[in-house]
Amino acid sequence: MKIPYKHFVKHIDSKPSIEELSDKLFQLGHEHEIFDEIFDMELTPNRGDCLSLNGLLRDLGLFYSISIEKDIYIKDIKPFKFEFINDASHLCKNISFLKLDIDQVPKNYNKFLENYFTDLNVKKINFFTDISNYISYETGQPTHCYDSLMIDDYIRLGYQKDRCEFETLTNKKIYIDSGDLVFFDKDNKIINLAGVMGGKDTACKVDTKSVLIECAHFNSEAIIGRSLKYDINSDAAHKFERETDAYSHDFVLRRFIKIVENHSNIKNIELFNGNNEERKEKIIPFDFSKINNILGIDITENECSKYLQKLNFLIDKNTIKIPSYRNDVNNINDIAEEIARAIGYDNIKKQKINISVKNNFNQTFIEHKIKKLLTGEGFFEVINNPFVSDGTEESVVVDNPLDSNKKYVRTNLKNSLIENLLYNERRQKDSIKLFEIADLYTNKTRIGKRVIGIIASGRIDKNYLNFSKKIDINYLESILHKISYENLELEEISRQSLDSKLKNKIVYCELEIKSSIKFEFSYENFNIKHLSEKKYTPISEFPSSNRDLSFSIKDFSKCKILEEFILNFENALLKEVFVFDYFKNEKMNEIKIGFRFIFQSKDSTVTDNEVDTIIDEIISGALKYDSVSVPGLV
């Protein structure tokens, strides 16, 4: 978001320099760069309230005397007899429609509105849309303007049933998928992709004199990802995704009316209020001693109160009333963060902390031995996000998660590993062996437990001995019997509830890593450095291509030489080679050996011509060895 320096200082009594203002914004946690005296702000996703000029000014109120524009229309507004049907009230609990009629469209704008377009080099569109864009910039609340002559006093908010074409007001044609949230007219035609962008047919024009202004609050989860999905650059969606103020609509619409009134004679004003949720005050107990403990500081209750009041928090006895636009503040930890921003993290003195060692046994040694065992059997280690979307009664809930959709700390590794396995299966992997080592926590104990999860499915291996054998519980048990572990439990995971059409068995085991684990194999030649040098290689999203080649060898001594040539053959598109068939015919004095070649690119789908070229090169090299031939090759 871009805001000119002059737009800031216009509202700050002391007129700080651009350098001082920059320092204060950084202290508040608002990253930015400055180009030609314009602040290019990089705001964290949880601070949607700061996606506006007024929002940032409110934060700067910690340090300066601020005057935020409050020139609004104060007269009564008559009700608008308008039929609005809300079939998605759980996603849009507050919405208003304002109808305005003016006598003529102004040719020029007042100075403050004109400055918005010139200072930020913003293109003008039409009178009402221009005011809507400015209101969003100033207050952070998006509004959408319909030409009211194109709306027959009926709008319905609901879900699209079938995939259909929709032309946006920017003349871009998209296909809206079923299940997406949209606004319909009386003919059940889409007029607006809710929270993202309106349609061309009902958009305001340069000569529009009668407008219907929609001001809504959407659940962020209903909007997240849709502008990216349809490749639409939408400032409204950007703000709705980060939460807007559900109770700002009266102020925003009255501000809209006032700006219109400053430019033209208003002939008619009508307002429809579709809110179906009473205002809920968010209140947190005020405990300044707890704030001191959280931050490791020592400030008085009076100092703490002053900081919070400057940020528009209301202190009433032993409670803190949270402003409606601060969706990110939910508990005393969030309040402590506000105090830390006010003081400045750099100004909080460092203190030593003592961390006790949880384990009294060599946990690293045991983990490395388990890794050696599993990697030796062809298993790969994975690392998953410890935060998940679904919780249980034992789940730890994160107060201020980085992703609001993943606010629970996982209580098992199984669900994550199942997702890993299905991900690999969808990418044509037919022998999948994975494990993960991580700490698990529950709300019943503060001490986490170190756990390893092991999952496997598909072929046992890709050598000629195990190519046709499938993984089952006996296979996993044969590996884990080398570990001495009490009450070893293995399970077969049903595919019935999984998004999978395969029939291979999925076997799983989860063990707690503890001192009682013993090993039935030697620890010779174990190289910790070698394990640490393993690097992550992303799986290509493009399909792989397989080719099989069968070779006949008359001279047994040439078998090893041929195998080394093929297994060591290198090409950027050749991802894997293995023996899948082997037969030694003593009577014919001949060996038949089959190799499978797997080709894949990380940039595009591999073509037949590319594969044929590499296969020809392999065959040409193999035939250079005496007594080696390819049956069926002319």
C-alpha cells in the first residue's frame, strides 16, 4: 500500500520529518520503503486495520497529536425500500445499501480528492467509483458502486451453482466456479463476485447520476485466494482477506455522502440496513502486572493505561475494551505486544533466561540410529507444519497464529504423513516410505514428547527381487523388530475415507523416542555428517514418463559392467533407473535383465521425442559391450 508523506503530515500537528516518521513506523512494526516521498507499506496479514491512511494514523497516535478526517453527513437518512436476500448470512453478517441521486456529475474534484489521484498517480474512472476508491484508501473499508438504473431494487447474496462466464467491470472475462460467493439480480444473473469485483453490466459510467452503494463485511475465509484464483487485481479482496471493521459502515457511508455533497447537489438519499448481528464488544481483563511478566519489564499501571489509550483502547476499571477495527487483539498476550510496540522492542532490556534440559538421555544418538535404520531400508525423512486446521479436546490453541486457518498444534504425526503419502501417490510414486520426527504437545501437559511417525505403501523396493512384492504390516514389522520397544503397535490405515483410488495397503507406526529404546543392529560406519548433508529436492508437478528396456547378455562377466553403465548414466530428465526383472538361463548360457527408466522435468511435461533421444543414447552405449543385445531391436 502506498501513502505519500504529505498525506501523513497533513494530519500530524508537529509535522515530523520523513526520516522521523519512518523510524516511528518501523517501531510500530510497519515495514516499508520510501520512493519519492511515498511510503510503500508492507503490512503483516493480521493488521488489516492499517490498510488505510486513517489506520496508520491511529497507530501513529502513540507518538503524535493526530487529527483524523471526520467530516461526515449528519442528517437523518430515510429508509430504502429494497429487497435484499442474504443466503450466506454466516459469511456476510453486516451489509448496507445506500442509494444516492445527484443532479449533475461534477467536472472537477475538490483539492483533497484531486490530490489523491495526482499524488499517487491513480487513474480516474467515474465520479462514484473514484469516491469509492478514495474512501477505501482513507478508511480501509471497500465499497462497491452499482448504476442503480441497472438494478431493479433486488439483490441476492448466495452461492453460484454451476460454472459460468462473468465479465468484470475491468472487461475481463472469467469463469466463476460453483460454490463461490456472488451477488445475483432478479434474473439470477451474477452482478458481483462478492468481495472481489463487480460486473461490467451494472458498473457505474461517467454519466451515472443514480448510484447504489454496497458496503459489506465478509468473513475473510470466504474471500481468501479468490483474486489469485481468477487472476484479478483487487484492492477490495486484499482488504477483506485481512479483515475489515464490521461496525464502520455507518461512518463510511456518511463520509461517502459528505464527499458527494461537496461536489454535487444531492436530490435523494435512502439507506437499507441488512445487518443481522448485534454489535459485540470485545473485552479483555486489564492486568498490568501480567503484561510486565510477559515482556520482562516493570512499568506502572498508569504508564500502561496511557499507552493503550493512545491506541484507542478504552480502560474501564479492570477491563480493556477493544476497538472494533482491531480484529488482531484477542487476549492479554496481544495487549502485551501493543505495549512492546509502544515502548519499542529495542528499548526493552535484555535478560538472561534459564532453560532446563528436558531429557537425561542421549536423544540425538537414538534419533540418529533410528534414521540410519530407516534410511538404510529406503525411507525418506519429511518435515511438516506443526500447526493444523482441525483440533481435538487435547489440542493446544495458538492465540495469535501466523495462519488463522491453522490455529491448533497437532497432537499426532499420522494425519500429516497420510497427506505426504497421498501427495506422492498423485505424482505417480509407486514405492513410498516416509518418516518424521517431531515434538508433540497437548493442553494437558507443558512438556512435549519426542515422537517418530513411520508410513509406507506400494512396492517394497525397485530391485528385481522385490519389484513385485507389496508393503504390508509384516514388512514394516520386519524392519522395526530391530528396535527393542515395549508395546510396539502397527496399524493398517483404511483408504475408505481418503481421496485415493489405489488399493495398496498403507501401514503406519508411531513411537515415542525414549531412553528404553534398544537396537538389535550395529552402529558401525554411521556418519552423522552424511545425514546432515541431505538436501530437500522438490517433487515436480509435471507427469513422469516410464520406459522399459530388456537386455540379453551371453557373457556372464559383462552383466556387472552393463549394470554399472546403465545405473550411472546421467541426464537431466532421467530421474530414476532400477532393475525390475532378472533371469539367468543356464542351459542357454544367457542372462535376461530388465531396466525401468523414469523421466521427468521440473519445468514442463517430458515429450516422447525427448525420451526417445535418451533411450537411443542408452542403447547405443550398451551395445558397445560384447555379447550384449536388445531382443526385438532391428
